[in-house]
Amino acid sequence: MSGKRIVGTFRRHEDLVAAATAVRGAGLTIEDAFSPYPVPGLADAMGLSLSRLGWVCFFAGMGAAMAMLGLEIWVSTVAWPLNFGGKPDNALPAFIPPAFEFGILCGALATVAALLLRSRLYPGKRPWLPAPGISDDRFALVVDAGSATAEAGRLVTRHGGTLVPLPGEPGR
């Protein structure tokens, strides 16, 4: 990251997607995009890859379910075997629903934890919004312009964007 960033705000999400496509097509790096709701096609326009959170959920859920199943079998056969009318100690069909539910719980909790860690969202963190109104009714595109600040500014304004100075930087 070179440190020179351009921030353009948009009123319509279609303009944001068009500007992101044009900026990426010009070979510039898109740092981030802000919107009050999920915008269809924005991830493709920004060139984002698929999320790996699904794999986190799968492996955490399967690991927890297998651990729970192992714990249930160990408790019922080794640690505390009970005789219920001659039934076997390791009745596997009875152990599957609790193991399934525990796997779902642990998979969900691991996914939320991975999302918060990856996004660097922790208690007390102050939000960074590059322009006012972004979380209400505006869309913003943050471009790492490098030495091509004029070209990036032209691309953003050509697609209906308004350039805004970054907080802490002198106005343009």
C-alpha cells in the first residue's frame, strides 16, 4: 500500500459496482468498499475470492461432533456403564442427535470467532468510516491510487462518484 488513497462516494449501488469494475480494469488496487446493505456483484467487481469461513465451520463442527460421540461412547461403556434391561452399553443411534447438535453449536461459534478475528473486530475498536453517511444511505469506494491519483479520481467521478478527502488529510 502506497499511502495515497482516493475515496469516492456514490448515491446508487449500480454506480459503485461500475466504478469498482473500471478501477480494477485500470490496474489500480481497491482497498475497501462500504455500503449500507449487501450489493450484488460488488465482490466480483472488486475481484474478491471466495470466503474460507465455510471450511472453518465444517472442520470445527465435524471435530466437535466426533469428540462428543467419543465422549458419549467412553462415558457409557468405560466410565459409567449402566445396565438397562440387557441393552448394549454403546447404543450408537442414541448418541447421534446430541453429537449432531454439539457439532452445529461448535461450528457456529468457531465461524463467528474466525470472522471476528479475521475482520479484526474486537470490543472497543473504533470504526473507521471514510465519509459521513456511509452506513446510512451512501456507498463508498476506497482506492489505493499510488502515483495515479488523477486517473483514479477521473475513474471515480466518471461513474457518478464524488471525491471526498480522507479524515485527517487536507481537503482537495
